[in-house]
Amino acid sequence: MRWESLFVDLDAQLDSEVRRGRAAEIQDMIRVQRSQIRLADRFEGQLGRDIALRLTNGAQERGELRVVGEDWLNLRQAHRELLVPMWSIVMISGLSHRAQLVADPAQPKRRVTLGSALRAIARDRSAVVARLSSTASDPVEITGTLSVPGKDFLEILTHPGDEFSREESIHGSVVVPWSALISLRREARD
């Protein structure tokens, strides 16, 4: 009888060690998988949620997350849309722990780039307010219409926001490197 209880005890200890080893492996696999999540993946799991952003110029923006691009996102704020490049985000509030991961890493998800989004807004010819890198006490905003964006810059034809970009209302143009863009606001399109 002693031998049987000894073997049963050893068997239970072995099973316990195997379970602990598996649990450690699973935890390690989870950590590795989480380390592969990009900010865009995290945002994509939040579509339709109300989130708050703190931007590099100190501005705080809140709205419903509508679109996640490769390097930008779109928030809906009442009757406005806000395009925000990822590099201008300092902090995010209101996110759940969900992320939208790509099922097959060999086939990465293709998202619309900032350049494509800016070209679509330029085609639309809607009035925009571009908020640029600045300090909170000295905000820089440019109102106008996007001209055709370049590879790493955008040109804004300046005019009052309540007027169309007709020759008589255009005051001039401003060229802005993408890296200086904090956000781009326009009236919402439904």
C-alpha cells in the first residue's frame, strides 16, 4: 500500500508541474502576441466607441471613432469630422482592451494611408481647419481648402471657412509638412 500511495503522490506532483509549465507557456504566448499589437489594431477594435485624445499641442478632442487608417484616424464630433494623424496623439482615454488583429500575419491588413485620405478631402473641396504644431497658448489654425497633397506635405488654399474656394475668396496658400499637422477638421459628410 505504501508504494501505491507514493506513486500516486509522485504522479500528482508531475501533473501539477505539467499544468504549471503549460500555464507559464500560455502566459508567455499571450505576452508575445500582445507585443505584436499596433496602435491601429487597438483603435480598430474600438470602432463606434466614444474616445478622448490628448494631442501634442495640448488640445483635447473627444468623439466617436469612425475610421482607422494606416497612420491616422477619424472621429465624429456632433456635426464635424476630425482627421488626426497618429503621430499627433499623446494619450488616449476610453479604450476597451479589445484589439482587431490580423488573422494571417503573412497577409497584413491594408489600411488607407494619410495621403489617400488627404487626396479624398482635396477632391471633395470641402472647407477645412488645419490645426498645426504649436503651443497651447499660441495655437496655429489655417482655414481653407486642401489643394492636391504632396508626398509629405499639403497645400491649403486660404479663405474664410464660410466661403467656397473661388478665385475671389482665396487669400493665398500655405504649404505645411505632414509632420506639422495635428488635426484636420471639416463639416461632417453623411
